[in-house]
Amino acid sequence: MSFWGTVFAVAGIVQLDSARSPYLAIPVAVFAAFAVYARSVHRAISREGQIRKLTQRAEKVVQWATIGEGVCILIAINVANNLGHPELKLAAIALVAGLHFLPMAYGIPFRQFYVLGAALVFTSILGMCMPQPMGNAFAVFMACVGLWIAALFAMRRELRGDLPAPANP
């Protein structure tokens, strides 16, 4: 999630400034901090033998939600282009990303994904209604912040060992 949050941040900076913007260093530095923290979380749970896997059902939900997200991103880009609004592609991608978290919130279960999905859907629709390119930038920066916060929650959950015990594996 932190990687995709960084991708959204970079896309927003490039849209507002340029591909040579010095501000691009900020999301890259944040991603590097996430990588270091994720490594320490993985080491901590490996030492304690706490690594727990998702249930088979949850893995299937994640798999199908991710496949659906990929297909729907291509469709959303095509729809934006065919409706004559190619400037809305980034906000449409954020919308699809938000929608893909909703079935995962139920299937894993991870309640924070309901909040993340709803926030991404709401902010991307809001971004589509705003003047462009500011609306796209708003949508992708909100997606970035949401994904980074969700990544922190997920790593904290891993440290605490809060994965639910499989009821029906």
C-alpha cells in the first residue's frame, strides 16, 4: 500500500509541477521510511513466530479484488478517454482503487479497508468535480495519504498479531 501511495503522490506532483520537480524526493523518502519500518516489523514477527497467513477464502477475495481492480482501471481509463475527459484518468484510477478495498475489507476482514475504500471513492469523485488539474491532484494526494495511513495500520496490526483466527479455512 505504501508503494501505491507513493505512485499516487508522484503522479500528483508530476501533474501539478513537472517530472523534474524537486518535490518528487518527498514521496520517495517517505516510501524508503516505510520500507525500513516494514522490514523491522517483518523481523519482529519472524523472531516471535507470529507470522499468520490469511484464510484460503480471504486469499481468494484479495486475488479476485486485485484482478478486478486491474481490469477496471483499464476500463476507467478507456471510459475517461472516450467521454472526452482524459484529464480525469488519475481520479478514475483512484476511484477504482477505492472500490477494490471494499470486498477485501469484508473478506480479510480488516475494518480499516472499509474506511479507506470509502475515503478513496469519495475524494476521487470530489476530485472529478473540481476544476482540473487541481481536482486530479486532490484525488491522487488523498489516495496517497489514505494508502500510507492504511499501510501504517496494517503494519501495526501485524505487530500486534491481530489477524483473526480462521473460522472456516
